[in-house]
Amino acid sequence: MLSSRESLTTPAQLRCIECGRTWVFDRERWRLKVLDEEPRETVPYCPDCAHQEFDE
Ligand SMILES: [Zn+2]
């Protein structure tokens, strides 16, 4: 019974909007970018893509 309940409560995983990889390491610093559009959307970036996207 517990196992079926666990599968239902698995939180949605973050997935990088750029490269598509999922967030598996707690210690990684992912960044969230709020799109300036309607509807407002928050998109996650993995550290690598965030570096390319935000740091120049
Ligand atoms: Zn990425």
C-alpha cells in the first residue's frame, strides 16, 4: 500500500528547458527564470545552461 501511495506523491521533477536533463543532485544550483509573458511561466535551467544563459 505504501509503495503505491509513494508513486502518486512523487514530486514533479525539474527539467532543464535548454538541454532537457533532469535535476537529480540536491546540491546543484539550478536557476529559475520567470518568463515575461502571459501566462507567466517559470522555466528551470541547469547550472551549465544557466551559465550560458545568464553569465556573459
Ligand atoms: Zn541544461
